[in-house]
Amino acid sequence: MLLATTGISKSFGGNQVLKDISLGFEAAQIHALLGENGAGKSTLMKILAGIYQADAGSIMFEGSPASWKKSSQAQRAGISLIPQELNLAGHLTVAQNVFLGTENSTWGLLKDKQASATTAQLIREYNLDFDAHDRVSTLSPSQKQQVEILRALVRAQKVLILDEPTAYFSDRENEGLFRMMRQLRERGLCLIFITHRLEELEGLVDWVTVLRDGACVLSTGHANTTVPQILSMMVGGNIERIFPEKTRTFGESCLELRQISLPGQLQNVSFSVRRGEIFGLGGFVGSRRTTVAELLFGLHPRYSGEVLIDGKPATLQNPQQAMELGIAFVSEDRKTTGVFPHLSVIQNLSLLSIDRCSGRFLISESREQEIATQMAGQLKIRGGGLDRPISRLSGGNQQKTILGRWLLAEPRILVLDEPTRGIDMGARIELYAWFDRLAREGYPILMISSDLYELEGLCDRVAVFREGRLVKILEGTEIQRGNVVQYAALG
């Protein structure tokens, strides 16, 4: 056993977040660590990486007791944590980022040539498709994640902890990262892989551990379990279906795009969305799916072609016009363009419906709290009092708040861009049920997703995009992951 914990416990301010965790991690293994937000995954990994110290319990590393007081000690032993939020300097080269903080120097002069040569060698070893001299700002998200791994490798060569490395990737981008992870396993490293995307486990991981409420509830070989069993252990109950059954009925077309083009981005895009339908947009990163959503929200006024809402031509020159026409837009970047982090949950919920809370001159705080509390109850927004800053909520509860904000504004059309990105499975299942409920109430839903399982399991039709062109609309039994990939790749 390369790394083992026995009876690890940890509390913060009287709140016990880890309870008697005893686990083993082998060399040459990819070990998936799963669980809902708040299950204790990150806390356990920070203890292994020397960022936190356990209140009780012990760690054995390579057969000897280990106790690290800071991350640099764990790195010298061979353990490195790669966080979900990348910490790279975009203006520097790949090589400069890889050796940032550990630069070799002589008489104060940095040995850039040596750093570049070592980085170039690592790039060749792992068959990566960028150069040591490339600026990091020019790389794709997947390539930046690979740079982070190279950076970890020059510090630690035994255990790599990857905290949701694919949260913001498409399935196509994942492949390069997964290939690198397999190579690292073949070289004898132990990789601890935290993810919310259970479809990633197949063909990649060797061992699965599930934490729930700070306790270990499952630890077994991946071949010995199934996704439904893992889900049941994560949420503490039986999960019969991840996605609602597709028994929705559709009304008339209420959103139609006719020959929509945008210079350099979209080419003659035409489709319609019916009432009560969940209409998916699929394709790889760069296929311009998000451009379609942004155009409908008035962010690309230079388009040509025609947009019809309820059969009438619509002008979409700015977001205000889109909102007046009843278009709600949940963007893919929840942190930057979704929530107002310093405002409370109540304030985030009521932002678009503040007129319902206003008297003649002043906002009625009691009315604001009333409508926000009612919506929070319907969506099961959890995480303490609604007067807390929304930044203190989990990603799933933040996303529910954004959805609730739009529902309070009583929209006619919902446009959702990656609505479950970075959200744990329990919250996803709740959101899937809500999307189904809204569709059954007659809402037309246009949903972009990079999760192929999501497109297949939730959508009534899927429009596949490639380089700004709509190449195929799949429906019925045609909606399969393989078909989406085929049309997205080949057009």
C-alpha cells in the first residue's frame, strides 16, 4: 500500500466534516473519490496534501508514519494536489509556469533553457499537443489542465490528486487528459480523481470510494459496482432513474430561427422549439452553441436572418429587448455572469422581480423575503439561512437560485447554457426533475450541454453543431451519444 489513512477525523468550528476515514491508495492506480458537495472529499485530500492537519487518526506513506504540517512537505514526499481552479500565469510560457516557484538559478539568473528543455521532454513523453514556449493564455482549458499536471510532476512523482479536472471540459477535451492520466498510471503513479461526472469512471478508474456526510460508505474495485449503486450510496437512498421519463407532450412552435447567420460565427442556422419541449444543442467546444444562446439574449445584434417568437418577428439587439420578449438566459459561467456573490440568496432571487416587492417609494423587505422564501422552498435551496451571501452555497444551490430568479420574472422561453456544469449528482437529479416539470407546464427549454448522457437522457430533440453550422437534428431513438459525437466530429 502506497498511502493509507486510519481513523482520520476533522472538524471546523464544531462541525465534524470527516468521521473515522480509513482508506488505502495503491501505486499504479486511478482511484475515484466521489460524493456530494459537503461530503468531505476536498477536506480529506487537503489533509493528504499537507494543507490541513487531521484532528485524529494517522497516515502511512510507503510503510512509514507521515505527518505533514504544510503542502511543501507533502510535495517533497511525492504528493501534489491539483485544485479545480487552475492557478496559472497566462502571460508566461508553459515552461515558465511549470517551474514557477521552483526556478533554478545561478547568481540570481534564472536557467530558462534548462526549464524549457525539461518541459519539452515531459511534453514529448506524454504526447501533448503544445510547445514549452507557448504562452499559456493561448491554450485550451484542457491543455491548461495538462500544464498544471506537468507542474505537479516536477514537484511530486508518487501521488497526484486531481480535484474535478474535467468540470469545464467537453467530452472531446477530456480524452487528452484521460490519455495522460493512463500514462501516469502506467508509470506507477497513484492518481486520486475527484469528479461529479460518473460517466467518466468507465474505462478509466480502478477503484471507487464514496463519502457521504463525512463518512466512507463505499470503497471497492470499480468492476464490483454500478452507477446506480454508486448514486444510491452518494445520496443515501435508492435512485431508480437519473432522468425523468420522456412522456411529455408538445404544443405549437413558440421559438423559431430562420437562416440565422453571424459573421465568422454562425452560418444559416434554422430550427424551432415547441412548447413543452426540451431542445438540446450539442457539439464540441468551438462549435458555437453558446453563440446561439447569446444571440437569443441580444448579445450579438449584428446577426442576419429572422427570429420568431410565437410566430411574430422579434428584434434582439440587446438583453433588455430579449427580457421584454420573455427570454430567460442562464449562462454557462455561473460565478462571473450568474450570481452576485456578495448579495444574499434572497437578493439574488428577487433581482429580476423587484417591482413585485416595491411600494410607492420603497422596497418592501417583507414582501421580498416572502416571494424569495417561497421560491427557495419550491426549488429546495439549501445551505443555511437565505440572508447568507450566495457565495457560501454549493454550486447546485447557486444554480437553483439563478433558475429561481428567472422563474420569478415569469419568462416565456428558457435558454440554459451548461446548467449542470460543476454540480454534484444529487443536485443534478433535482434540476433534471425541475426541467421536466417546467416543460410539462408548457415552457419551451433550449438547453446546451457538453454532457452526452444529459443530452441523451433529457432532451426530446438535439441539434448538433459543428463550426457554427447546424449539421443534424436528432430525435427519438436517434438521440444517442455516438450519433452526437459522429455528427459533431464529421459534420
